[in-house]
Amino acid sequence: MADVAEAVPAEPTGPSKAELLQWHRCRVIDSHLSGSMEEAAVEVCLKAVHTHKENKDVAGFVKREFDKKFLDFGSEGAFHCIAGHHFASAVSHETQHFIHLLVDTLHIVLFKSHDTAEPFLD
């Protein structure tokens, strides 16, 4: 008998960025991220708004995704995320680690600060 390889189901990825952009408007208001990190931030924020209803859940999702994707275990600091409709902010962040997005009517601020907080990794 021939060996038959079992099919491993692909990890569900959800809608693509192009599909999400058909359902949601996204505008970068201010960014101090590299091009690849900015693209990742837009995609993660779109997914967060698409899958979560509460602002705190959107912010938590974005923070966890960026902690997983862009933090080494040797690096210090952590990503922080604020999501809401009406707020003001003044934050201290590491150089080249800040973005302010508007997804539909929700403002999302994501930044990395050099502090003693541990990253939230699952």
C-alpha cells in the first residue's frame, strides 16, 4: 500500500486585508513605523475592528498581536494600544514605534515604550 499523507487543516486566517478594506475605511493619521510594521498595523487593526465590538477588546487584540509579531524575548519594553472615539493622548514612545489610525470612526493609537511592563504573550 502506498503511504497516504494526512491533510493538515490550514490555520484559519479570516478575511484578507483587501476584503477588510471593502468593509471598513482605514486612514493613517500619523505614523513613525517602518513600512512593513505600518502595513502590519493596518491589517491587525482592521482585523480587530472586524472581529471585536468593544474598544477594550480591539485594543487588547492589537497589543497581543504586536507583542507576538515584533517583540523579541531579549528586547525591553512592550507595545501599548488605546482605542476609542473621543480621547486625547500624549505618550512617550520609542523612536520609530508609534502609529495613530482611524478605522471607520474608531481611533487606534499603538506605540512601544521602553518601560518595565512585560509583554502579554499567549
